[in-house]
Amino acid sequence: MQDIFRWQLPLDISEHGHRSDALTEFLHWFMLVLFIGWGIYFIYCLIRFRARAGHQPSTVLPKAKAAKWVEISVVIIEVVLLIGFSFPIWADVRDVNNAPDSADATAVRVVAEQFAWNVHYPGEDGKFGRTDVHMMSGENPLGLDRSDANAKDDIFTVNQLHVPVKKPVLVHLSSKDVIHSFGLPMLRIKQDAIPGMRVPVWFTPTRTTADVQTDPDVTRSYSTGEANVLRLAASVAMEDAKNEDGDVIVTKGADLNEEALAKLREAGITQVTAAPRVPTEIACAQLCGLGHYRMRGEILIETETDFRAWMQTEIQLLEEEGDDEEW
């Protein structure tokens, strides 16, 4: 079922994604019907009220009760559609009444700012530490107060969101400055981050980032020509590229930067199989300022084992920093 409603949409790697895609498809068919209907009516009006001999246009506004009641009926119908159908259907698609419990989910805070995503993990105790706006700095973008007992084991990253696969993720979303839009295209998530509000959003990823990277819809063959330098700037080779003598020019997993592409062209290799370095990205879907174009993060979906290993590495680094007088 999850692949039926693709229709040029990004790869779906979330449990709820197929419902969102089905709603998107339904709305497009519905708008097509409206477009055809209004188009026919428009053509009818062009013919019915065309300029022709023997007909004099009137500039006096008609006073008809029927038109007034038609307008009132349209308003009532739109209210019914919005309250009786749109809100309940969207609530059902996003399962708003069944948010995962923090104890059963991977709970994180994501704080947006111009132009970065700050991610806050509660640490091993599962409790978020105190934050203070007066303690915010370049090295402490969240204003985390390490003197708080609950904050001593907290972890934060910038533009990197690590989550385990096949486990609910509960994101508490907020913003430090202007309105941003937290967008995870492959996970069918898009939610505004509003200053002064903490908005919950949740999803359950079904595939790891490594698995997504090898998907045929993500891994493609590209020309090594100079026209693709910018397109492949954030991509990696998905297989060894060899010359006629069998020598490896670019190894699998290597960055396809301008230097690597030049080596491939010099060796006469015109095509390369590539994929984005991290295909699962965090995008800002709101024009949030002049630097909006660079507000891109990475959501790294890992196995539970890899996620725990990453957490332990971060905790160990935190403990080493904690041995110093300054955090």
C-alpha cells in the first residue's frame, strides 16, 4: 500500500506516510474536478454573454434575493467542509489523538534559529535539563544550564538529528527567532516552528538512512560533466569507478567533489553512480531570511544498536569535557 500513492513524491519511509500520500492524491483529483467544472462554466459564460447584435449590456446591479441566499449557502457549505470534513480527516491522517508517550518514544527538542537546527537530547535519565535564554552563546546555542542536575547528561547537536528506526520519535519543536518550518520530506512531516510555542510532532521511521541511500529511487547514474558539479557536490559514489586498466579512480563512498569528477573525466569515465551523502534531510520550508537557502540539516535514522552506540560516544565525550573546569 505504501508505494501506491507515489506519483512523483519523495520516497516514503514513515508509518503514516501512505495515508498522507493518499490524501494528497485525493485532493489533486478533487481540484481537477473543480478545475474542469469551473472551466466549463467559464466557457459557457463566454458564449452566453458574448457581444452580439441586438444585445445591450446592463451596468445596473441586479437586486435578487436568490443570489444572496446562494452566497449564504456557499459559506455554510464551506464551513461544513472545513469543520466537518477537513479537520477530522487531517486529524485521522496524522493520528493527532494518539501521540506517543515520552517513555515509549525517542523524545527530542528541536529549536530552530537563523539558520540552523539545534537538537536537544535528554540523556540517560530521560529528563530534559533546564535552559536559560541568558546562557545562550555560539558554543551553547540552547542555553543549557549544566548546573541543573537534569542537564548534566544532556546532549545537543547542530543540524544532526539521530533517531532509531521502527521506534516512535516525539519532537518538541520551537524557535528562537522567526517562524521556521520543520520539513522531513521522506517522513511526510512539515510543521511550523513558532517563537514562544512548543509544538509536538511525531513519526515512526521504517527504514535506516543507509538503507534509503541504496534505494533505486535515490541512487542514480549521473554524467561526470562540469554541468553536474554543483548537483553532485553533496553526493558520494555508490560503487568503485575504474579506468580501462581496472585501476580504481574513485572508491565507493568517496565524495564526488570537483576534484573527483575531474579525475573521472580525465580517465574517460562519463557516468558515475551516486547518491546524496545523507538523503534524509531536514529542510526549512519557510522563507526565514536571507540565509534560508543554507538552513539544511540531516536526520540520521539508525538501527537501535547504532543509535545507542552513538549516544554512548556522545556521553563519553560529555564526561571528558566535564572533567574540565569550563564546560
